[in-house]
Amino acid sequence: MSDLTGTIIAAHGRHYLADADGALLQCVTRGKKTNVAVGDIVHLQKTSENQAVIERIADRSTLLYRSDQYKSKLLAANITRLFIVVATEPGFADDLVSRSLVAAEAAGIEAHIILNKVDVAELLPRARERAGLYGSLGYPVHELSARADPEHAVATLMPLLAGQSSIFIGQSGMGKSSLINLLVPDADIAVREISEALDTGKHTTTFTRLYWLPGGEEKSAIIDSPGFQEFGLYHLSEGMLERAFVEFKPYLGSCKYYNCRHLQEPQCAVLDAVAAGKIARYRHELYGQLLHESAQTLY
């Protein structure tokens, strides 16, 4: 059987679905390896008309994943942009947004914030103020309303998605699915096809999946991930963490001690910046929490 190249467009357990020039192939890995992510370019060996074995994964440009004390979970590979969807209601968790931004920085992925449901006028000022904290760090914030003004939402996002491989993440209830359905008009049909091919039954929201965006000269992909409430970053080392907080960068290298951890050391440039209000205290507290987590890793 011939050697093929495909893109992994869905993963569920140890079963994967690859798109090889428009043909959908059910794939498995050789042995027990499960280090395949949605967005991976893979070399396949066909075993039947619609099945194949993943022989190897092509080199990745980026890899986004989260981890807890015991294991890591791959989210997506070869992504160029991360969109974090927040909304005026229900309230969003700053902890989750900040962790997502740190993960993006550590992976070398450009991050954007989408503030959805801006039509909820009475809650907009507070949500805008909170999203503005990330805007002040240099992350673009895009305001829209998928339900109330879908045309504006599409017009805002489509230029940002063109020629990119983007992932949308966010807590449940933020309107991420509404946005995906606007951007990918046949998303529901695609999900049904993927579910049937992977034999996942009705568990369509529990797996990450990739859609090709319609139109355009360049190939653009959008990856939808399941809503999650936690984003563990146990895999990031101390050095990776301090560099992943963009507001720390002007102060790194200016501390008295070269191995300063920026927690309670004397003459620490980062702590001085926190005291002076140049670094938000909650972001520094998260940094301390992430340092603590990285010391707990067991795998």
C-alpha cells in the first residue's frame, strides 16, 4: 500500500482521523504510542480503503499542550494563532486566560482575546475593563457578538484567520461553538462525519477537531477544542515560565542575583516592578503558583 501524507483533523482516545487530500482515513499508531495531536502532519501507510497506520509524525512548528502532576494532554500541533474566547456573561476566569496566554508564549504561538456578547450592555464595561488588562500587555482584544451581530463577527475574525492555523479555546458558555458555526457553516455536518468515522457516538464535544475554512487562496485551518475549566502547566520549567510572562521581560537580567526566582529575593527587579504597579499582582501570584506546580511533576 502506498505511503501518504495527511493532516490529523480529529482525535478520540487512541483513534485518529486524517485528511489525506480530501479522503478521510481512520488511523491508529503502531504500538501504544499516543503522542499524536490534531494538526499534526503525518506519514501514513494505508491498510484498507479508509484505514491507515501512522508511520511517523512530521516535525512540528509548534505544540500546545496542558499538563497536570501526572500526565500531559496534547491540544494541537502546528498552530500559528491562539484565540481565547471570553464573554460578558457568564463571568470568565482570569486564571484560565492567563494560563492560556503563558502556554501560548512558551510554545511560540501568537495569542488573541475575543470578547464575545458585547451586546449585553450592562455587563460590558466590567468585562471590557478585565479584557483590557490583557490588551495592556500587548495581546489584541477583539470585541464582537456572535448572536447579535454575526456579520460583524465574521468580518472581524476572517482576516485574522486567513492563511493561519488557529485554535479556539475557552470555558463553556462563552459562545465558542456559536463562533465556530459562524466561521465554518457546515461544522455540524463535519462533526457528524467525524463522529461516525471515529465511532464516538454522541460524544461529539469531547474531542478536538480541525476544520478547513472555506475560500481563500491560502489554506486556513481552525481547531475547536472542548471547553475546559483548568489549564495545568506543570511541564514548564522555571526559565520558560519567567519568559512566558511578557511583562517580566524588561526586568529579567536586572535582579541582584543571576539565579533570582522573583519570589522573595532581595533587590529583585521583578518584585520592585510589582510593588511599583508596573506588573499586576495577580499575574505575579499566578507566576508563583506555576513555579510551585512545576516543582510537583511526577512524570
